[in-house]
Amino acid sequence: MNRFCRLALLALIPAATMSFGVPGALAQTPSPAAPPPAAAATPAPVQTADPFGLETTLEPKKVVMVKGTANWDSAFDTLIDAFKALNTLLDKQGIKPAGNSMIVYTSTDDTGFTFLAEIPVEQDPKNLPKDMSIGKSPEGKALKFVHRGSYDNMDNTYEAITNHLDDKKLEAKDTFIEEYLTDPLKTAEDKLVINVFVPLK
């Protein structure tokens, strides 16, 4: 499942599939053979319309976070549970999120991964449980990629990211960040829109 591509990304091992290596070019230069906008029944993946490997600078935000571990088979359910716990805490204290929910992957291996689930806030929640804390989201230079669709289908996105880094001979830090532009607690899984940020060394 997702583990192989994410392990490859962290290790910068070139993925075998090269067919995802050019979405950035498609995003900047529409193909002359592309159907006109009126043709809504195109089977082309939506990702080609999104910037791919866009250089950006992450600004640190104050976040409430919870650390967790997950195995690959139940990864999305574990992340959802972490977001639910954070949202429940904020709701009880009347604190509104100040940005999109994020997952920061801190390590991965064959069996699973460790992560920080983070929600930006402007005020500090009180009486935090032992497993929660206040901190700062990642900052610094990163590449931005966009994933649309279910969490289980993120393999393709991570393969494309791995190929992009390999093609450009870029070296990534040993972490990556997913920013959920759609609320994962309220959005059908196949309708998710997720920014993937890959911090660079």
C-alpha cells in the first residue's frame, strides 16, 4: 500500500513508474490535443491541472498537536481518530481552527509510521491531555504537490513526487507534510484534496 512509495520518498529511491514524471509540464503548457473545457467527460486525472513541485516557503504556525503511530493497513482511520481528538478538544473550549489540519510524518518503516496530527490555532487550549501539546508547524523551503482523491490512492502521488525529486536531483529532509484542504472528518474519502509538502535540505 502507501508504505512502499513513502519509504521510497524518504529514501529517495527512484520509483519504477515514470509515467507520472511530467505533470508539472502539463500544468504549465496545456496540450494542444486537450479537449475544450466544455467536454466534461474527460477521463484525464485532475492532478494535471495542479502545480506540481511548486517551490514554496512554509511559515510556522502555532498548532495544537497529538503524536501517534499507525500501521499501513489502518493508516487513514488512525489519522482520522487523531483529528477527531483534536477537534473535540477545540470544540469543548470554543476554539476555532486557524487553518487546515495537517499530518507531519516523522518516520516510516515497513510496518507503519509515526506522525504528528496538527491543527493551527490562535489561542492556546487549556488543560491539554498528556498526549497533546502546543507547538509550531514545520517551516522552511519545501516543494508543494497536490493530491486529489482517496488516501489509499496516494501511492501514485508519492511515486510522482519520488520521480520528480530524482529527476531534479533534489534532496529532501526525512519528513513530509500533508495539509488537508478538505475537512477529512466531513469529506468523502474519494473527494479529498491534500497538499503534500516535501521540505528540502
